[in-house]
Amino acid sequence: MQGSKLFVGNLNYTVENADLEELFSKFGTVKDVKIVERRGFGFVEMSSQSEAEKAKEELNNTSFKGRNLNIDEAKPRRSGGKRDSRNQRNRW
């Protein structure tokens, strides 16, 4: 892993930011949590790469609120709009 931000997929739609913060805090300091509403996924940023790796190892494919989590390193956001990305930078 290169960073400390994780993609968390296959979330139950009832999961809230506080739920993920509590779950991930067992593996270190949670810097930020963002759930994308009505999409079933979100992002958790840990305070270090090692904490993120540990959380991913321990929580990937485990049941949380009735669904098996899909956890991976977050990828930079793709730029929207035009297909020509030569002058656009990837952003979170």
C-alpha cells in the first residue's frame, strides 16, 4: 500500500460515518470518514499507512451489519468530463 486512505465497499445502506469510525478505530487513529450516500461505499483515512494496512488485512471480507466488507486502498479520483486527461490531474 502507498497511502493511508481506504475504499470500503459493500456497505449496508444503514451504516453511518460514526459506525465506520468506531469499527476502524480499533486499528489506529481515524483521520476522516466519508460515506457516499445511497451508493453502498465510502472512504476511511487512517493516520498512517501501517494502520491502514492492518485495518485492511483484518476487516476485508468480514461481516459488518449483515454485509461482507470489500476493503482496498483508495485510488485517486478520475477526472470527470472530457476524455482527454492530458491537462488534468488526478485528485482524491
